[in-house]
Amino acid sequence: MFAVPGSIHSPLAKGCHALIKSGAKLVESADDVLAELAGFQPTARASTLAAAPSADSGLLAVMGHDPVDVDSLCERAGLSPEQVTSQLLRLELDGRVTALPGGLYQRLEKAHRG
């Protein structure tokens, strides 16, 4: 468990300070977390996440070419909102979909990809 300390004058920092007192690792920078994870071994969940690009293609297949909302994509793909939004983010970062106003997403054609 990790905790980032806050100001001793802030009542909002009491929870973090309590975690540190009970044994959480003090985090002052990203290097603190990386040092703790130096011996990290990927779990089954990590290997599941590595398989995400093929799942993203499945979402593209049910997406069609017209703007669509997350709820419709969940229904079409049989996935949870968390799964759909995660895949949409990967697809958006990859330049395969774009977010539109009103919570809609649209598939981009290959000609539009950078």
C-alpha cells in the first residue's frame, strides 16, 4: 500500500497520514513507487490487458460508422461501461475513433488516421 503525505495543517491529509502510520509506503515521487515495484511480476490480469487490442477491434466492428453513445456500445458488444470506455480510450489514443460532443464516439476511416 502506498500513501502520499499531505500538509500537517490540512484535515484532508489525516487519512493519508494514518495509512503511513499503519505501514503504507511513503510516496514523495514516482521513483518511490518504481523502487517498490522493481521485482514486480505480471499477473494474469496484466496478460489479459495485453490482449486488449484484439478486443478493441471487436468494439470497432459493432460500432459501425455513425456516431454512437457508450450505452449503445455496451448493449451491442455485451460489455460493461468500464470495459467499453477503456477500449474507447485506447482506440481514441490510437487514432481509430474520435470523441464528439454529447458523449458520442465515431469511428475514423483509415484516411483520417495519422
